[in-house]
Amino acid sequence: MRKLSLLLVSLMMLMSIVAGCAKGSNQAEKPASGAAENGGKANSGNKTEVDFMVVSTWADDLQALATKFEEQNPNIKINFVSLPFRQMLEGIEVQMNSKKPSFDVFMVDGPLVSNYTVKGFLEPLDSYFSNDEKAKWVDASLQAGSYDGKFMAAPMNTSTDVLYYNKDIFAEKGIDLPAQDPDKRMTWEDTVELAKKLTFDQNGDGQTDIFGFTFRQVGRPYQLLPLANSLDAEVISKDGFTAQGFTNSDKMVQAAKFYYDTFNTWKISPKITPDETVEYFATGKTAMMIGSTAYIKMFTERGVPFGAAPFPYFNGNKAATPTGSFHLGLSSFSDKKEAAAEFIKFATTGEGAKFWFEQRNELPASKEVLHFITTDPKFEEFPSSVFRLAAFEAQNTAVPRPVSPGYLEWESLLTKAYEDIKAGSDPKKALDQAAEQSDRLLKKYDSLKK
Amino acid sequence: MQAMREKTYVPYLFLFPALFGIIVFKLLPIFQGLNESLYSPTFLQGEKIFVALDNYVTLLKDPVFWNSVKVTLLMNVVINPLQIGLALLLALLLNIQLKGIGFFRSIHFIPIAVSQPIACVLWALLLNQEQGIVNSILVALGLPAQPFLGSSEQALWVIIAISTWRGVGYWSVFLLAGLQEIPGSLYEAAAIDGAGRWERFKNVTFPMLKRPLIFVTVTDTVINFLMFSPMYILTKGGPENSTNVLMNESFNSAFQYSDLGRASAIVMMLLVLILIIIAAQFKLLKPKH
């Protein structure tokens, strides 16, 4: 009897382990067997489900785009995996390194196309897009989506930033509003003087209540590199393998010192995170904010008394504005490539691209939609006229971020340096450390040098 | 003879599920990590190359790694004695027979019921540099506002304080259980011998508490050496790498710097460091009875 019960216990244990393992392997195999049965497409009922990794701040707009796509493609369903920006980048690394079809389509920041290509994350899109279709994007966006002669990620849109200002705070301080005309572009020096007047303690509690100025993307190279670009700095070596002497050049340090001063010397900027800046501006706690055209719709809907002026430049130097944006990449591990590519094509060309512009309000990468902005009379009136300003910047002052196979490492370290500078670190010391560590980390890409 | 054989394998049979779990979820990942630390990524080909101990050699020459070792050790030298000392004090207080002690025993446990990420976000709001509640109170009292997590001099101490706020209640529960296990007759005997309050603590409470204390010390040390989420959520290792503990640097290596080899090498070195410290703790705190 005792023997029997022992045997039973052992059998049950063994079975539970076998069942557990079998369950795991079944789960892993399921998409593959589904794919085999359905000609390369995994199926849920009659629909092919495409998983889409997106940045959370864009998820609502992308949901509208996906719904539009699903109306026209009833056999395909788009599922969202939504994460905040930094976590999305990490999520892509984690899931792609598992080499499993965790998601099929993902958002790729323009400068990361090269990094994701060399790591084998992206499936080339050349077979899904004809040359005519590719020619419909502005050249800078097409180039940003290509690496080593291959087309790797389709541009959703490009981007341009403007200087938003709060009309009520300007009126309270009796300051004239900045002009929207690029010919009357303010210098950074003028902007700082204005910001000093617009920084004040409203309720007399000894703490600053209204700040003069903030970058929307505090600490992120996307918005801070144009400071150095205005001084004509080369931010990394041309081949993208060396940071020393570039990332910590005198001009980069000069630009970083300006950033330092906004927080620590002039104290015109609040020491907040990128997640807080839009609310600070929208609720009237910041008088001016550098931000993308995507906020026009939100500020209008919320009744924010805003105006927009061109991105400032350093006196005696050139105007430089940020550009580039997200592309859509097809995962090289996807087992639903056809359906995923169909969605990518819809979202980035023709009717889908136009719908996307109207939904998201980011400056389009499609020549057709850009033409629509520059010719349609509805873009003469404020606030739509800001898109005209954005289109001008994209064609005249935009400086793309550098190309490097190690862009992710370089950008992460530079972001860290800018965060330290905000906290009060010496700009030169912070950039020196970033450049030094960056060069150490970029060494692993040496085999890609030509 | 047959009964003897049964007796020898029965305990192992019952241990098997736990051992299986330890092998699959603990030992196997350690060996995988060790294996991974001997490789470096290559690009385009998608293959990794065997580099033997190169990752370790590079790490030993890397000032960022040494800074992380320094930060990890500094944090643990402070946080472990602080948490264990406060937990012991709290346990002693909660062991006093008072009316309504059950209520006090319950409320000190509340911080642990708040998950680590939520606790971090709440504290980040309270300690916000721009008009956070703590700074508003400081300014109202005529004191200067503080940068807290935005300062390389304060950030690590703030993280230590938040973790201690969360951890003390938890660890004190184990010590309280230990205190309640000590027979009252020992205290009576000590009192008859004329032992004062301190003498009783030194000669009865502390020696009798060594078993739960060693458990708390070892577990707390391991948890604190592997602590990662407050740094990830609150400071990302900054400012100026002042909170960049080894776990954070390993995470960055894997998921920002695309170098799983470096990340695994850091974890392996952290593992060795923890093993040495735990061995020392066992030796020092080994109960004599």
C-alpha cells in the first residue's frame, strides 16, 4: 500500500513536470503551426493578428489609424503593445534578443534604423515597396529609413519643433508676442531675456510658480542637438564610430553650457522630467516651450492660449531645427510578414499617410501631404499656419541626427550627460565622460568599419 | 533492508519539486549567464564570438564599472545595518505587551504592502524639486528647498531612506516571531540572577535571536545587493552615476548598450561579491547554541 502511494506520488510529480514542459513547448510552437496552416499567417478565427509595438504617447492616434486600416482590411487585426518611450526601446531589445515573433511591427526612431539593422532586428522592405512608392517620401526620410543600400523602415512622418508661447502670461507681463515669420526668428539670447522676465513667483510663497522656458523633451538629444547644430558643431565623427573630440568639442560644450544655464544660472527652466513638460505648459506654469507640431491639436482642444514662433538660433550663427521621427519596422522574426507589411504600407503612404497627418499632426514625410500643406488655403489661418512654418523649417533649417551603428549607446550616454548637466554637473566634465564611455562602447562595432 | 532503502529515497522524492525549481530557475540561469559572459556580440552576421575572459578584463579597466562597485558597496554598508538595526528595534518595541499592540503591529506593516514601483513614484512626487510637498514644507519653515533625487550628493541617501521605509516593517516581522519564541523562563532566570535590561538583551535576547537574525541579515543583504527598481524608476543611475549600482549598470549594458556579454560579466562578478559577503555573515553570526 505504502509502495503504491509512493509510486502514485512520483507519477503525479513526473506528470506535472511533463505537462508543464509540454504546455510551454506547445505555446512556443503555436504561432509557427498556425503560420504553416495559413500560408505564413497566424490565425485567430478568420483574422490574421498583427502585433504592433508602439510608444504610449502615440497609442491613441495609432489606434485610430489601425481602425481605419481594419475597415479596409477586414482579415487583419492590429493588436497594440504600448510602452513609454525609454521602456519601448528596452522592450525592443529584450524581445528581439529572444529571437521570437513577440511583435510584428514596431516603431523605429529614425537614427536607430542602422543600429537595428546591424543587430538583425529589421526585415528589409525592398520587396514590399516599389521604387515609385519610395519616391513619394521626402529624400531625407527615405535615407533615414535606409542602411547600406537597403530600405529597412518606412517613415511614418518627419517632425519639426517650434517655440510655443502662452499669450496670457506674456500679456500679464506686458511683453510683445514673438512673430511666427521665420525672417523674424528670435535668437536664443533674446529668448533667454524674455524668459527671465516671464519667470516669477505668483503667490509670494518664495517658490517660482511660472517658469519662462522649457524644452518639451528635457534631456533628450533630439531637441538639444540643434543648439550645437546652430553653432555648426559636428556631434559625432562622420563614420559614426568616434565620439571623443566631437561629442565633447568646444561647440558642444558651449551649447551644453547654455542648457546648464537655463536651469542653474538663469533658473528660467523647471527641473522636471519630459513627462511633465507638456502639462506645465498647458496649465500655464511655463511661458514658452519648444515642442513638436503634434501639440497644436491638444492645445486647441484644451483652450490653451498659445501662439507659435520659429525655433530660435544663436546670435551670429545659423538656424538649426530638429527633424526625423518614427519609422515603421517589420520584425525579422515575424511569422506574419505579409499582413504586417500591408499595414506598414497603408500607414505610411497614400490615404493612410494623409489620415495619419490629420490624426497626429506631425509633419508628414509624404511629398503629397507636404504639398497639400503648402498649397491648401486652410493652412493660412492660425493654428494650421504653424504647419506651414514647420514645412519651411523642414526644407530650410532641419539638421538630421547623426548616423551611427551605435546610435542607441551614444544617445543613451548623451541623454545621461544632459540629465547630469540639468542637475548641475559641469557641462565639459559631463560631455567628456559621455564621449569617453561612448568610444569604449562603440568599439564593438569595429568589424562594421569599411 | 527494503524499508531502509525506501527511507533513504523518500525525503529526496519530496525535495524533488523544490530542487527541480532551484535547478531550472536558479542554477541554470547562473550557468547560462556564465556562458554568456564569455561571448561578445558581433553584428550583421547575428552570431556571437567566444572571447574567453575578455569581458572581465575590459570591465576591470572600466572606471564606470569601478564606480558601480563603489556605489553598490557604499549603499550596502549603510543600508543593511540600518535596516536590520531599525527592524530589531521595531521588533523589540512591538514585542512589548501593551493594550492595542496588535494595531501597532499591523500599521508598521503598511509600507511593505505598497509595491516598490508605486512607493517610488509616490516618493518622487513628494520629493519633487519643483513644488514637491517636502520642499513646500521646507520653504514654509524658512529652510532652503532641496534637490533630493536631482543631486549627486543626496540621491543615494534618498533611495536608501525610501528602501528602508519599505523594508524595516517586513524584516521586523521575522525578528518579532523570533522574539516571541524565546521562553519567558530564561528572562525570569536572568532576572533572578540580577541581570538588568541591557544584560538580559545581551545574554538572552541576542543569542536566542541569532537564527532569525542570520536569516534576515543574509536575505536583506542579497535583496539590497540586487536592488534595481528604485534606481531605474527614480534616477536611472544618475546624477553623475551616483546611484549607478552594479545591477543598473548590468541592465544598461544588456538593454541600452547591446552587450549581453558585458551585462553577464557584471552579474557574475556581483554574484561572487554577494557569496563572499554572505559567507562572512554566516561565519560571524553563526549561533553557538
